[in-house]
Amino acid sequence: MEDYLEAMADDMTGAVDHLTRGLAKVRTGRATPKLVDGVQVHVSSYGTAMPLNQLATIQAPDARLLTITPWDKTTIADIERGIVQAGLGLNPSSDGQMIRLPVPPLTNERRQDLVRQVRRAGEDAKVAVRRVRREYNEMFKTAENDGEVSEDGCRRLLAKVQESTDHHVKLVDELVKAKEAEVLEL
């Protein structure tokens, strides 16, 4: 049954990791290469869509600017189009060698929207953790009913499941709180 507990912890950690990756993409008013992580660029000369980070070097020389330097200069127009289509609210400008992506400061209204988005993502992560808890609780109760685990053993396993759930929910709360503070920071 210890293997099941390890698998359960991995599943819960996966939900927290998913939240972490999602929160990294939430704009905080500071330029970071993670802002454009999910951008797909349809490259007309290659005839396929590719992630932006496979087409260019992305840097944040200061807190309000991203620079994107494509390895193949013929893809500049495609990259600009991909950034606009991604709906990030950023307007790229190019000099033929490099794309500059100014990151405008956030308004208070937009900050509140982002805080709501962060909280919603946190709630989704908690739901995922609780779904894993329910799945393993049912599995252990079924094992008890089938005689594979004693009643005391089942109670001990259910306590470990709850302990792991509490730990992961606390991690989610800490991540959300830290991201909220980052979004609200002026």
C-alpha cells in the first residue's frame, strides 16, 4: 500500500506543479520571458506552428521590456503575428533584427482581474488535489472491504491521505498568496 501512497503524493504534487506553471504565465506588470511561454507561431516558410521559444532567444533586459531575437530573421513577421494572436495584450515592434515587446504597467482594475484569475487557478488546483484524495480513499475502502487491508490499516491509510491532502492544499494556498502579493505590488 506504500506504493499507492507514493503514487497519490505524486498525483497531488502534479496538481501543484500545474498550478505553479500556470501562475508563472500570469502577468504581474514585470517583463519575464515566461509571459510568452505559451505562444505558438505559425511559421509560413516552415509550414508549421512552433513554440516561440524554439524560434528565438527571449530576454528581459529591464522590468518593462522583453526582447525577442529570432535565429532566422525571415520569421520576424510570423513571430509578431503569433504574439498578437496569443491575446496577451502586448504590441510587438520590430527593427528587422529584433522584436521589442514593451510590457505596460497594470491598471488597478486589471490587477484585480488577475487576482481573481489567480484565486480561480488556486481553487482548481485544490479541487484536483481533493479529487486525488477521493480516488485513493475509495481505493483503500474497497481494499478494506475486499479483506486486503485491516480496519486499523485502512484508518491509518486514510489518515495519511488526509495528511498529504492538507499539506498540498497548504502549498496551493501559499503559492496563491505569493502570486497575489506579486500582482498587487506597484
